[in-house]
Amino acid sequence: MAGEPEDLIKPHTGDNASWLAPELAELIEWEAVQRRRDARRAELLAEVHTAGLTDTAHGQRTPMWLADVCDLPDNTARTLVRISTR
């Protein structure tokens, strides 16, 4: 049964000495992966925006290109680009 000692694992980071259920450990790993993906997306968006790649190749500013190709709301795409270029 979940929650039994053999189903629990010790966290690999932090000072928390308690044991974690596998689902909690998986959530921690998902968050770590998502943070790495978010950081890489920011790097790529900054490079693309600074170089003006979407302006010359597609005739669109970076936020509008991102919104179109990724099916994002315009405001979300603008926010992602703005944060990436800080």
C-alpha cells in the first residue's frame, strides 16, 4: 500500500529529513525539469528577439510570432518575451 515504509523514498535535496511518497518525489522532479525548460525557453526567446530572427524570416515581431506558432494568447507571448529579454 502507498505510504508504507517500503513505498517511501528519502528526498535527495533540502534539509527535510522526512521520507516522501513516490508521487511527491515525482512532483519534485517534474518541477525541476520544468524550471530547466523555462530557463532554456527564456534563453532562446532572448536570442531570437535580440537577433530579430522572426522579423526577417517571418515578418512578425517575436511575441506575435510566438503567439501564432505556439497557439498562445497574445498577452502571454508578450509577457514571455518581455521577461526573457530583461
